[in-house]
Amino acid sequence: MLTPSLYRGLTTAATPAILLALHLRRRRGKEDAARAGERRGIASLARPPGSLAWMHAASVGEATSVLALIERLRCERPHIGVLVTTGTTTSAELMARRLPDGAFHQYVPVDRAAWVERFLDHWRPDLALWIESELWPNLIHATRARGVPMALVNARISERSLAGWQRFPELIRPTLAAFDIRLAQSTADAARLSALGAPDADYVGNLKFAARPLPVDAATRQALGDALGDRPRWLAANTHDGEEAIVLDTHRAQAIPNLLTMIVPRHPNRGDAIEMLIRSAGLTLARRSRNEPVTGSTQVYLADTLGEMGLFYSVAQQTFVAGSLVAVGGHNPLEAAHFDTAILLGPDRRNNAAAAQMLIDAGAALEVGDPAALSRKLADLLASPGRRSTLARNARAVVVQHEGVLDAILARIAPILDRMAP
């Protein structure tokens, strides 16, 4: 039976394997070699004086959703500093660009007891907020042991995660009980938290609705818009391996000779492989990472850069939110909902199930069950600009309808914040 104590011992005994895994990840570019010490709890920055709120967000999606909370906290309570931890290099790059003054980023330590204690010894947080779905037992229990108030915010527990955690009830139950506040991102997630033994799991709204529109540089938007002109176009956003081939087949199936397909891969370092795929499909391309211009003969624009998703949403007439036609779980469709673009969603939407279903039910997004449906529904939208406009308008209305979620979340953690900085 796996308990927190046994888990702590097993992760300590696994130190050689953990070090090897980190080494291999660095060789593959999945770890930041210059900041490798942070993964072992060795801080690369000094702790600022005064009260410190620590927010842990696993990767890009979670980090993006928490930005609005950080900005609001810094605005209303400027005497509270904010430490944000994530585990991926792409999320670190995002944080470097978008964190407000008074907030800063570190990589989360790997969940080994000695590294966790080192991390906590240095940062001494006054509040810990865990965002969405990543639960590290050693880090959670060590934080609780120091008397730090903790809140689980916008928690997401998929059916798969529920089944996995139910195999270890003696580990997950006390881990969830360590939090003072447990807020789920949907009523279904709250029910799954309760099924795992979380006391008082509640739903006050989905934090992702509070996210501001992704940034768009006006001059860059103007230049790209001029280059695209009035060409019909669509965007495949956050694609993964296996989806680009579907996107290219979809492009070739359309009866519009001057259609432009824009592909933004989730991981830009896959650009070379995607370029080879495009060329083998017999299509012409321009590649943004090489500053290649879009011309009248360009059929595919490969946007293999970071931090420009808002730009491409802003010029897309219709958008397929990817990670949903392969077994990835789908990416956040609310990012696209802020822009004037019709949204298409594949069947695997488990990472954002509640938000995706809300858009579908409101007539703000279209389901595509398979590659053939993607091609067919894209063709319908390309032929029906009025339908596209209706979908986009409905999506923006859904976002506006749920803008109060940030107030609701802040109200729940306000008593803790008041003790830190009235």
C-alpha cells in the first residue's frame, strides 16, 4: 500500500534513475541546462523580502491561465511577491515574456524529498497555489508540514487520472486533504475530486475564462494582414506529431485553389520535420522562423516560432484547435474564442472538456470526429462566411459571460491574502 511515507522513501531510493532521466531530458532539449540546479531545489534567484505567494503551474496551458490571477494579485496587493514554478522550457519562456513586475519564475524541483526541502528552505512561501492537475506528494506534504496555507485552484482530474489515483488511495487522500481550499474547474472535476476523498471540493468557475486575449503586436499584425490580403485561410493551432499530415490532407481536399493553411506546431523545434512533411506532400511553404515571406504561391505557412499564437488567431478566419485528433487531450479553445475566428475541435478534448463542451453547446464551436469531418466542416465554413461570423460571435459571448470567475476565486483565497498583506 503506497502511503506518503513510502512514496518519500521510494523517490529517495530512485535518485540515480532521476538524475539519469534529467540528463537524458537535457540532451533532448527538454531541460534548461543553464538552470539545471533549479530542478534539484537550488535557487538561481534571491528570495525577495516580504510576503511571497508561490503558484505552481505545470506547463504552458496552466501557466497561461494563471497570468490573469497574478496580474490582479500584483495590482491589488503589490506588497505580495509572486513566485511561479513550472516544469517545461516552453512555459519558462512564456513566463519570461509575460510575467508582471514583482513576479518571477523558477523551475519546480523534481519531487525528491531532499530537493523539495532545499527549495522550501530558500523560498519560504507564505501561500501556495497549485493550478490544475499536477500533484507532487513530497512537495505538497513538505509544504503542509511547514504550516503554509495551500489552495488547489482550477483543479482538473480526468477520468483517466481518476482511475490512476484510485489505485493509490492511501497516497492521494492525504495529499488532497493537505490543501486548505480545493476549487475545481468544472462540476465534473469537483465530483471526481470528491471521489478521491477530497473534502469540500467546490466549483466556482474555470480560471481559463479569466485569461486576457493572447498578446498581438499591432505592427506585426498589420504586416501579416497585408501579406495575406483577402485570401481564404485557416489555422491549425498547437499541432502535434500525426496531426500535420491530417492538416495537409485537409488542405489538398479543399476546392479552393488559393487557400492558405497556417500551421503552428505546439513544439516549434519540430519545424524541420514538418517542413519535410509539407514538401513531400507536394505543397509550397514559407517558414516563419526563417522570415520567409508569404507570397501568392505559398500554400502552407509554417509558423514555427514561440509566443505568436495570438497573432495567428487574429488573422485566421477559421481555426482547428489541435491536440484533439491525436491522443493528447486537446488544447485550450478559449484562447481562440477571444478572436474573430470560427473554432473546430477534434474528439479528444479531455484536457479542456468543460470549456470545450460549453462552446459547443453555445453554438460557438464545431465538433469534428475524424479527419474526414475536419475536411468537410472546413469546406462548409469556407463557403459560408456568415456561419463563420456567427460561430466567432458566439464564442466571444461565452467568454464575456464567464468573466467573473477571477472575482470568485480571489474571494475564496482572500482570507489568506488578508493575513499576508491586508
